[in-house]
Amino acid sequence: MKKCYLLLFLPFIYLIMFNQAIASDNEATQYNKLKNSIDAAITKFEQTNSQRWSFTVSRFENEEGDITRSVEHYNPHAATPWQLIKTNGQSPTSAQIKRFTDKKSKQNNAPDKKERISMPLRKFVDLESLTLISEDESTMVVDYNVHIKKLGDDAIGKLRGTLVYNKSLHFIETLSIVNTADFSPMLSANITDLALSFNFINNAGSILLKQNKMNMKGTFAYFTQINETSTDHYTDYQLLPTQHAPDISH
């Protein structure tokens, strides 16, 4: 009798197993499609030649209440690519221009120059951890794990990222990173709040930075408060003729 019941239900069992296999295959297909889309978007950003563009960047920094503002212009074809236009709303003095030029020169010769020139999106986004949060006709919102080496091993598993992918233009519109728990990037330092965000634009097929923000709070040596905010806003992008240009750093 039991064998008869088993034979009766076998077709239904096979049907359930078949449907589960189909669902699993569909999930794998959707995940691979998502991964390929984000990977291609990152590649598109990496292939953008920043040496073809001039721009203006307005910077704001607030470090424990010490506020500084500057307006800078970059032209890779100029003898001095970076120029200081304004500092704290005023025209810069000769001494300020010299300090600015010396700082940019040191950045240009720094060992990590190449990494700073091209923002390492691929290092920010763990393609193996992508999760589709929501989707509509124009965008996909995707969640992912983050490991930023410079923040130290203690930050592993304590950072989470979200990006917005433009489906029609095939690029990442925004990317944000926040911490989910306190972490220590170095001895005696503790970060309680970290928020990074990057906005991008698609200009004639080139993926360019529009704005990046950073907010960070914590303590250093247990007693010193860390409270930093910075914003860089990029405008006036101009495509330049093709020619050899010196390396730069942002």
C-alpha cells in the first residue's frame, strides 16, 4: 500500500524538483546578467580617458569646525595643469598659489599616484556579492560588500555599498558606502560613522565624476574627536583635442 502511495506521488515530487531546478537556473541567469552589467559599467568608467577633459572643481572641507573652500581648474594640456582660482571666496595670494602648486607636484610624484588618478571602482565593488534591491524601467539599485584596503582589516565585514545603475545608458549613476559597525583603521583610532558617496555623469559616452562626499566621525587616542566632512563638485567639463598630456592627481 505504501509503495502504491509512493508511486502515486512520484510525478508530483519530480515536478517540484524540476520547478526548483528551473528556479535555480533562472536565479543564476539573472545574477550573471546583473554581474555582467555592473562589470561592464565599471569597465566603461575605467576606459574613460581623464586626460581628454578639462574641468573645474569646487572643494569644501570641514575638519572639526575648521572650514576651507577652494575653486580649482584642471587642464591636462597646460604647462601647469592645476590652477587655484579661489580660496575661501577670495583670489589666492602668491604664497597660497605656490603652496597649492607644490602640493599638486608632490601628489603627482607620489607612489600611489596612478590609483588616485583613476578612482578604483573595481576595488570598491565586490562583484561576487551583488544583490538586486529594486528595479524599475530606468534603473537598478544594487547592494554589495565593500573592502577598502586602506581602512584596515578591522573594517572587513563592516562596510556595505549601494549603487544605482542606469539601464538605458549602461553606467553607474551613484555609488555609496557606509559602515555597519564601528571599526579601527589604525591603532588608537575608532570610526563610528563613515559615509562615502560618488555621483557620475555620462558625457558623450565618457563616465565622469560629478560629485564626491565624505562624512566621518569617531575618536583618536580615546579623547580627540574626529568629525570631518568634505565635498568635491566637478563642473565645466570640456573635451580637449587628442594629444600627449602629463599625468595628474585629483
